[in-house]
Amino acid sequence: MSTREFRDVRALSIAPDAQQMIEVARSEGIETVWDRLAAQQPQCGYCALGVSCRNCAMGPCRIDPFGAGPQKGVCGADADVIVARNLGRTIAAGSSAHSDHGRDILEVFAATAHGETTGYRITDEAKLMRLAAELGIATESRTTTAVAVELADLLMENYGTRRAALSFVERTPKVRQDLWDTLGVTPRGIDRESVEMLHRTHMGVDNDYVNILLHGLRTSLADGWGGSMIATELSDVMFGTPTPVVSTVNLGTLKPDMVNIALHGHNPMLSDVIVQAAEDPELIARAHELGAAGINLVGLCCTGNELLMRRGVPMAGNHLMQELAITTGALEAMVVDYQCIMPSVTDVAKCYHTVVISTSDKAKFPGAVHMSFDPSRGMEIGKDIVRRGVEAFADRNPSRVRIPVEPVQLMAGFSVEAILGALGGTPAPLVEAIADGRIRGAVGVVGCNNPKLTQDYGHVTLTRRLIENDILVLVTGCSAVANGKAGQMMPAAAAMAGPGLRATCEALGIPPVLHMGSCVDNTRILVLAAALANHLGVDISQLPLAGAAPEWYSEKAVAIGTYVVASGITTVLGVEPPIFGSRNVTGLLAGGLDDVVGAKFAVEADPEKAAVIIRRHIEAKRAALGLPALDLDAITAAVATA
Amino acid sequence: MKLVFVNPERCIGCLQCEFACAVEHSSSKSGTTAWAEEPVPRSRVHVDPGPVMGTSYPSRCRHCDPAPCQQVCPTSAITRDVEQDLVLVDPETCISCAMCAMVCPFDALTFHPVGVGAQMRTVAVKCDGCIDRVRRGETPACVEACKVGALVFGELNDLVAEGRLRGSGAVLAAVTAAEAGEDAVAEGPVATWRSWGAAASRVESAATTVGGGSR
């Protein structure tokens, strides 16, 4: 295959554990994501610009971006229509992924309310009651069960076609709701918007790129204020609303003398039961019998974030660490649910004693052991899965165990409830700190890893520059793991922040980078933004906020970026989305959209430059609100001379 | 002598070589922004459809020696880089008379604007063999982009030998088909191979006539 020389590992990742394990994989001839990316070079230029279409059998078609070749597909679609259709379908796929995750949680919640599950319960009854009251369900002198059943019914209706607007749209400022109504982008049904997008992008339906993009906003809003938000809220009700917790992160969380089981994927539904199952004395006794000191659970990706947030389970790594966790030779089992689990993990596992256990009937992996998850027998299946991992310890080859680093501490667990709790129950102290300029604003640094960029460099560098300049950073997903590994998420990291943010963090005992959860938990950032806007009586788009996805890769990230922008928060992407083949679509998303929803997209791969873009944006928003603001050109000049 | 060799039966018409060529000959060298440059960079490799649907041929300058285009150029704008053995056009001295295009056996020259601002003018544009890349020890952009081995870069005789080994099967199949009285031009890669061979012969005889050549 590829005869390329290996690139210096320092160009692939800034994380020492990743660098060391990539070297190990190379020395053992194990193929990783970076090798496959090299083999794919150069990647298709038409697809990268978004001008290829394979939606029908008159095609496939592509537009020649250089103008010499065809400018229309067989059906007559030009670059604008093709790019908009492709983007629309990407948003629909991302929105569907989050929303189907939300539906799975909702179904287990409903079954639990009906007493049909084992291993589940209503953990946060107060939150259940708060949610029910917020959504107009009577709670007065009613049983938890009755309220839960009615809430489940209402939220199931949010997935259908019977509503004019999703329930959680009410959380946004009235002015934003009116804007969405005027634009015709108020999300009505979670499934409906994705299905309608697939319809509209069928040949010969929506042939107006602006109209397609507007429905793209609506489809993403059905995720952000619908499917993802339901996933977050009901996970809190069932598994507990996160509160600040200190844990550890990186491949050093794997223990050489223990049975190591990694929980990988996105849905806390099964993994939360596994955490309970791993405490079973019989299973621990069996681990001892096999010579292990105990059972060590670690997280990977967002399943890991869910468990870290609520139970303090150590985090082994983010997206690009999944293959490398296996190459430590110390992993007995990788239990996967769905999303972002590379098909390659079973290939890497074949080189070791690691058992890959798939658990969702939606996500099967050739080479894995499939143990179908059934919430009515949750605990029993959880124990079976852990047992499988424990037994694999007998097959471990101790001479191949290489755990590269010592773990680093991080603080997680910052739900909106926890943040407001730290502030004394109201956003007022945060609003005051922002108003007087001690804190300039807040930025959600979120999203994935992408092997096209040096792993974690974008997340860590951008976050560092922002906190240095008194901007509070909220992280989720892979970004949280990257920042945790870099030591930027303990209260002591306040010393890295600018004087205003530092003082605030030290007074509250919190880090300057707050872990808000998994990628569906980006909705916590939306809720916090809406709460700030409502507190001030302004629209979300007027606040000194921004979003950033420095290393995004997935369709889900496109849905997130779009709902964040559609909610009024300008977002900077670190990887170019496949839209540049259309001048009109690019112009709209990077410019014209600002006049429509009060926010837009920017693309900047260099996190140093992205920090400048964001700082300028935040100061401009401050100035517009009449708050003390820095001179925009002074920011750029200061960075240029530094 | 190293050059780019074409295996037409392997071409799937993906146009990746055209894209990579245009980007390589842009100022930004970026696949994201090259198309927005003024003048728009143009591909110098041309994937033309074959006689049968689903077939295609990535045609580019063969860097002939002697090169008919070089022989007829009235302003000596076309020269040969001896070190890399590549035929190059100097846009400064080209007068766009199109004599080169008339005599090119492969119709590899096209005419497009180059330069910036007031200096911008239309001149003969053709494959430069990615001379900068080749000097750096890299393969030409079109070859790097080709995922199916339709464009390969290497020593001419090595590539011919490779093709001989691969082609022998096709020749035997074609001969067998002809003996069996089948219509060999009906379909499939063998048919493609044969029609390409016939076309190449026609081009060769035409070139000999035009160049008055002795090759």
C-alpha cells in the first residue's frame, strides 16, 4: 500500500501517551488512523469542496470548480444546490445520531417509569419534578411514577408530528423564538425535521440553496433544543445531575495489575449499569482468583465523559486514543455502544487479548462479541459483560503491557445546576463579573479529534489563549479530555488564567475550564446561554459568547455547530467543512447569516489565529452591549508583536 | 528517462488528476481556495470520454523528443529542460499563435489566461511535468492523485515492461475472441484496450505525416 515514510509522532499528537503508543503500534506493524489517513492522500478534491453528488442514478455528478468542465449535474443542480443539499444531509445525519441516542434514553426512562427495568431508577427526583413543572405537567401531590410517565409521553410526542414547536424552545428568549418563527425555522418534531431534510434533498424537491440551508438550521435546532437536550436532561434524572468531581485522565488510568475494562461510545444507558455491576463481590473475587488486584473501569470518548461527570470514572482518552488504548496490551475488554467507534478497533484487538464487546443492536462490529443490551435485564447483562472482561485477564501477556504515562488530575461535573449552585443559585455573580470586565465572556470549546490536525493541539492552545485573556471556557467531548490531559482543568489551573478570571475561579474554587459533559451535553451550554440572556433581558446573540470546534470531524459536530449558530452564537471551526465549492453557500454561512440569526461561522485551523478572531468577536459584542471593551485592532496588534 | 505513463484501461473517470493538476498550478496550492483565484488555474491533464460509455483517457503532454510544438514555435517560447527532459512553455515569449496546438499529436495544448492584473494575458498552457515537484524528488501531482494506477510515474522501459506483462493477457484474450468470431469491440476492458490501440495507431501515422518525421 502506501510507501510513505512515517511522520514524526510530534506532528500527529501533542499528547505524550499518544506519541509513545503510536511508536509502539509502528514497531509492531499495527495500522492506526494516521496510517490510513496517509494512505488516503490526496483525498477527493471535489468531495472536499462539496461539489460531488451521488443522490441519484442519473449521476454521480460533480461540478468542475475550475470552470472548464460541467457547471451543472445531470438534473441541472449547480454548485450552490449540490453543496447545500450535501450540507443539509450532513446536518440531518448528525441530528439523527444525537436524537436517536436521546430516544434510547427516553425509552429506558419510560420503561423505568413503568417499572419494567432492572438497574435503573429515578436518581434525581428533584430534577424530574423541575422538568415536569417547566413543561406544564402537574406535580403537586403526585407520585414520582405518575409524573415520570406523563413526562415520558410528552417528550415522546416531541419526536413526532403533533407539535408546532418543541417543548424546550420555550427556554430561549422570546425575541429568539419570534425570530425563528419569522424565519420559519422553529423546530416542530425531532424526527420530522431530519426526514423532511432527506425529502427536500431528493432530486427535484428543494432547488433553492437558501431554502435548503434554512431547513438545515431547523433540523439542527431539533437536535440542540430537542433530541440532544432530552438525552442530557433524562440522563440527569436517571443517573444523577453532575456535581463537581475530581478524577484522572490519560492512558495512565489503565492499571498494570488490574482487569481493565474501557467503556467506549456515547450512551450512558448501559455503561452506568456496568459501573454498578463491576462492584459485584463475586466478580471482584474472580478477578483476584485470576491474579488481578481488582476491576478498573475507564472511559473513552463520550461514554467516558458521561461516567466521569456523574461517577468520577477515570478517562482513558478521546477519539484518537481508542486504538492506542488497546496497544497498551493492558486492556481486557472494550465495551462499545455507538458513535465514533472506529471499525478498526476489532482489527487492533486481534493483535492482543482484548475482547471487543458490542452491546447495541444498532451497532455491530465483525470481530466483536455481541452481547445485546436489554434494559429489562440490565444488571444481569452488565454482570455478564464484566465477567467476560475479567476472564480475558487470564489471556493477558504481561510482557506486552506498556502503560506510557502517569495519570493527570482533572475536575469535571459542571452541569448548569452545579455552576449556578457554585454561584449561589443565580447567574447574577457571573453576569456582574462579565459586566465589569473581570471576565470578558465565555466560549464553548467543543468537538472531536481529527487526524488531519495535530491531536489536541487546537483544543489546548485555543483554550489556553482564551483563559489567559480572561475568557471562561466551557468544554465537552474530546475537547474536555484534551484540556484535562494538559492539566488545564484543575482549580490550580486558575494560575494560567488572566487576573480577572483567576480571581473569580480562586474565589469559587473552580478551574477556568469547566467540563460540561459529553457532546449531547453541549445543550448544557445552550441552557446556560439562554439563562444568561433571560437574566439580562437580551437575545443570546447579544451576549459576549462564542463557540469553537477546533478539531471537529463528525456529522454530529456539523449539527452542533449549526444549532449553536442558529441559537445566536458565532462559531469558529478548525477544519474546513465541505462547502467551499459554492461561493454563495460559503458567503451566506460565513457572512450573511449574521444578519439573519445574529451569528455566523468562521474557519481557522491555527488556534492562535482562532483565539484572535474570538477575542475580537467577544469585545465587539461587549461594546455593542455598552460594556467596557478592548480596542479590536489593539488585540490583533498585541498578538502580532508577541 | 522517467515519465508519466498512462494505463487507459484502468482510468475510472474520477477526474482527480484534473483537480490535483489545477491546484498544483495555482498560487495558493490549496484545494479549498485555488478555484477562487484570478485567473482560475487550469488543469493541464484532460480526461476525455472514450468511445464506449464508462471509458475515459487522461491525456497530457507526452514531452516528445523532438517535440513538434518546439520545432514550429516561431518565438522559441517552447524549450526543453535537459536535466528533467521536459518540454516547457515560456508565457513571457508565447504569442498565442497556436502553431504548437496545430501540430501537437495529442492536442495537449490549450489557451488560458496567466499572470496577474494588467499583465494577465492568454497564452499556451500545457503540462510542465510538475517540474518543481520532480526536482524535489516528488511524483507529479496527477500521478499522486490517481488512486487506480491509470497514471504512473517511472522509468519508461520499466513501465513498458510492466504493461507488457499486464497486456499480454489482454492480447491473447482479444486474439482468442477474434478467432472465435466474436465481436471484440462489444464491451469490457479488452474492447477498450483494442480501440485505444487503434486510435493510437491513427495518431501515430498522422504525427509522422505532419512532422515529416523520421521516427
